[in-house]
Amino acid sequence: MRYWVLHVIGILLVVAVSCAAATERQHRFSTSVKAQEMQVLFGADKKLEQAVAWCQSSGIQRVYLETFRFGYQVEEPLLERTKAAFRAGGIESAGLVTPTLIGKPSSGWNVVCCFSDLETQRRTREIFEFAARHFDLILIDDFWFTDCACSECTAAKDAKRVTVGETVYPVGEADWSDYRRELMCRLSEQHVMQACRRVNPKVRVIAKFPCWYDSYQTRGYDMPRMGEIFDGTWIGTETRDYDFGAKQGVPPTAAFFIARWAESVTPGKCEGAWYDPLWTTPATYLEQARLTILGGASESLLHSYGYLSLTEAEGRQWDDVVAKLGLTGVGGLGSTHGPANFAALKPDMPELIELARQTGKRNLAGVAAYKPANSPGRGDENFFSFLGMTGLPLVPCSTFPDSAPAACFSMHALTLTDAAQRINDYLATGRPTLLTERLAKALDGTLNLPCSNAVILPSGLWRLVDLPHAELDALRAPFLKACGLNDFHAPNRTGLVLFSDGSWVISNFNDRLVNVAVRGVSRDVAARGYACQWE
């Protein structure tokens, strides 16, 4: 195959896709190739050539080649041949490690590891050393956690000590959050960063955090600390389909919230986001793409080449390790709507690149959505994701929003030992303040309530997205006025992203056309579509 011809085609596509983008920001679209995809597809030169051509014709600028997943490490000759093919085709490559099925399995999810086990730790170190020998950039998929509660983990947790290699570290409290966070941070330092740097002093290692932000701390994710340990962070923005009828899933605005919140926890280090086509349709896949960019990501990783190029039926024709090993909660080699989803996204890529350019040069404005790092939801899980569906413009933050023009507080705030005093001080300023019913009850007798500038939201997240239009307009009015937007009317399940210069983006998450009014101007927004105004 003459890769230089494909290279020229790829360059022409990238130029066409990015012609509208100014120098302030150039959003990158990338993809990944799973280890099993390389194993079963790239043994034949023709399949590898097809993958390179697919990336070139799709405006993909970087491919993350997975060196390890589900107990399988890619053979070195295959990895080198794959790298060479993408390099010849003008596609940059980076490494990817998915730390699953390494050594001793967790007592919990059957793809996760018991990282207390010393032999599992040793093998983990070898896996990262292998990746560092082949790449100067390595991304860790979001299985860098543990949910194991075996006898070995339980004894170590109760003894308040973490053992990594030959070193023992103290743990603050005898609970799973403290133990697992200490374990994963020490492993990150010793068996990832130090190990990789010894092999390759130039290497950059980036940790990707999953979309389930409310349970980070219980599984060993410590975003502030890991943000210091690793060279960068990424975020998972996969929100899947949102079935209003069955009342399942996570609202699409979760992608926006978590990306912006991650940047507030690790300022300047959150470099990109990742989503996939699993359990999505073209409409919801496009929402993932758009909300990821509104979340401020500078790179969108479309996971994975197999998901987007193979149907589920085609994937089953190959040796699918997921089925063979009986793994749960993970995808195979193909996906139900992947090719159709990507076909829908591809013509929208120039528009999304322009959206990224416009978003990247502006600052958010709106209601401070306060979630401290390592804070459990205590019954208010996913509150901010649902709140974003009501047309309130949110500014996610991890530090207390003393100077915000308006703010909302949930049970997450109880991570602060002086939460009542801080919230009372905020209430005393007269600025609009929203509190969840659970938080108000938890702090009953200590908050200066009732007061005219406080709104208590009754429990029930689904109630939020079912509020009637008129009731929602009344709820939003004082908060929007405080944020400089005096005239905004929209039905429920409509998202608003507001910028400090007065620019805005409105997303319609309804399956029907809706009418919205901004500053006296009425306009229709297509079903599952969006509208924007740049000042």
C-alpha cells in the first residue's frame, strides 16, 4: 500500500476540516485501537492498511495504540509494525494502557485487579515499562482503580497501612476510601511514573478519570493528588443514551459538568476527553461530542477504531475475548450503532472544531456548582448533571465559590467541616442560593433559613427535569439575573452554557423542536440540536 498517497488525502481532509478555525485553538480528534483489535485485525496487512486509510479519511490526527488490556500484552513485532504503518500514513501514535485482568482479580468487578497483591503490582510495573519503551506519551484508561475487598485488602485497610513493593505507607483512616486512594497514589508514583521514567526519561503519562465522578474516592481515585503525580489528566465524557421513559442513565449535561469540574480540580492539566458509541444512537453520540467540547476539552478521543468501524455482528466474527472470558460491563470488538454514529459525526466535525475555537477563547459565566474533590453524594449523586438539564447555566467548581454571583449547594458540601458557616456567610450576601432538600435537612438548625434569597429544591432528580415551563422560568429568573441574563425562556430538558461576554449556547435535549427566547429574541431549536450566539 502506498501510504504517501493516503497521507496526502489525510492532509487535505484535515485542512478542509480546520479551515474555519483560527489560531486561538485547534481541536484535535483522535481514536484508539484496543489491544484485541490489533491482535485479531492487524495480523493481515490489508486490515492494517484499511485502518490507516480510515483514520486519514476521517480527519483523525492521533491514534492511541493499546499495549495491554484484559490480560493480553501486544506482541512487540505487531506493535512496531502497527506504529510504522500509522507513522507512514502521517498519523501520530501514542500509547494506551488499560489495566484490567492483571494478576490477582478483585473480589468485586470481574475485570478489575487486586492491587494490594505484590505479584500483581510487579506485573503492573512491567506492563507500564513495556509501554514506556515504545511511546513518549501514554494514556491510562479509567480502570486505574480497585474495588477489591478480599481478606488481604481488608486486613491492610484495618491495619491502616499500604504496602507497595518493599515500602509500607501509613493510611489516615481505616476505611476503604482512605486505603484505596493511598494505595493507588503510591502505585502511581512508584510503579507507573518512576518505572516509566527510568525506561524513558522523555515519557509523559496521563491518567484518564471515568465519568462516575461521585464515587471516585471509594475506588481509589484521588484527583487532586493524582493531578500532581501524573503529567496530565483526561476525563471520560461518555453519557450513553438517556431513556426518559424508563428513567435510566445519566443526563447528557454530565459530560459538560465533569469536564469543567475536572479542570477546576487540576487547573491547566486536563488535556482531553474520551467517549464511545456504546448504548448510544447518532443523536446521543453527537450530544456527547458537543458537550465534550463545551466542557473545554482540547482533544476528543473517539473510542475505538473497532467500535466505530465494525458493527456488533461483524465484531462477533472475530475471537471476542469479552465473550470468551465472560466479562461484564465492557464492550466487545464492534458496537451496535458505532459506524452509523461516526457517519453522523463526520460531516459535523468542521462545525465542532469551530465550536471548540469559540468556546476556547471565552470564560464561563453562571451559577457556581460546588463539588469539593473526594466528596461523596450522600444521596445527591448526579445532582449537578440533572440540574444542568433545567436551563440554569452552571460553572462547575471544586473550591468554595465565595465570589460567585449565584451558587448551588448539595450534600457534597458536607465534606467541609465548616459547611454551615460558609453557606451562611454566602446567604448573608443576599446572592441567589440554591440548596438541595437533603442538605437543608442535614444542616437543619445551623443554616439561617428561611431567607428570601434561598431556594430549596425538593428531593427527586427526575422531578427537576419534569418541572413545567412556567415554574422553571420563575425558578431560574433570580439566578439568571444575577449572572447578567435578564430575559431567558425555555422549556425543560434544555441546557444553557453562558459566557462572560454574553455569548451563549443552548442545547435541546428533547425529541421535539422547542422554542426559546433570549434577550427578547425568539428562535426554534431542532430536536436534539443546538443554537448559539457569539458576541
